[in-house]
Amino acid sequence: MSDALLIASLLNVSTHMTTVTVEELLKLHDDGVRHELVEGQLRVMPLACVAHGRVTSTASWLLGNHVHETEIGVAVAAGTGFILASDPDTVRAPDVAFVRRDRVEAVGRTEHFWPGPPDFAIEVISPSGADAPHDSRPEVHSKTLDWLAAGTLAILVLDPAERTATAYRALDNVRTYTDGDIDLSDAVPGWVVAVADFFA
């Protein structure tokens, strides 16, 4: 079956509330379109707008440089799947993420999705009116709740329109920054970053 037919088949299946598995999602992994699974339901993710892409690229560079220099783990870019739940399966993909070295070594080399949540995730909100519903405020909030529920230590939500960074460590531990530095070393050892750097 061609990728196009497989996608159409899975989308039709998900419309009728039949669950899609991680194994089925893996068959679509290299088709050039970003997909996520939420409780077994396939979601096709549209292309991001320029503002979203620019901030995501900067965040990935900032985190990646720190992780590379300190050798504390692995940083991954947008589109990397993390398996958060099974039966029904949930596979989410943050805009940027980090996994500690000890967890990387425990799992070993994997060519597929990461089995579990990242230690740290960054999500970027698309500007209001942008044609990217997967990065809307409600969708980013939904993903943030999924990361927290799965055990991610901290999630940083970046808002290019407002130039703010909101750090979530628990539902009752949320702080929004408009300037100054953010100390994220509880999730990414040694990482303290200026809010302005994300929007430079």
C-alpha cells in the first residue's frame, strides 16, 4: 500500500474512532508529514508559520549548544516522537526536547520513538490568526498537560507574539517571564537562559 493510501486509510479509521497503534504510526514516520497520536487517534499536523519556525529554531540552537557543551544528555528537534501512553497509544512530538544522559544510556540506541516522556520540552505558540491549529494556545496547553501527566520535569511555552516564556513544572507551579533569566537547571542541569534570547 502506498503512503498516500495508508494515510487515507488511517485517517478514515480514526474518524470512526478505531484506534491507531504506535506500530501503524511508525509506517508513516518518513512520509514527509508530521503526525501525532492522542489516545489512539491520528492527528496530521499542518506546516508551521514563520514566526513559530524562527523561535523554534532559536530555542533548539540555545538548548542544543548547552547540551553539546556540557554532555548532559541529548537534545532533539521538532518532530521527534515520545511514547507517553499505551492502550490506547499516545505519541506526542514537542518543538524541542531534552533527555538526560542516564536515561539515554539506559534505553540505548533506538531508531524509532523514544519510550517515555522527555525530561524537558519546549512548545511554541503560533501567533493568533496563523493557520496552524496544532500550535494554537488550546492545543499547546493540551500538550503541556500531557507532558506533565507523563512525567516531564518542566515545559517551557514560548509565545512569539507576547515575547513571553512560561515555565510549567506542575499544574500549581507555573510562572510566566517577560524578561530576565530563567533557571531551568532542575530539568536541564546547568541551563540558565535569558528570555530575550529566544526572541532575538
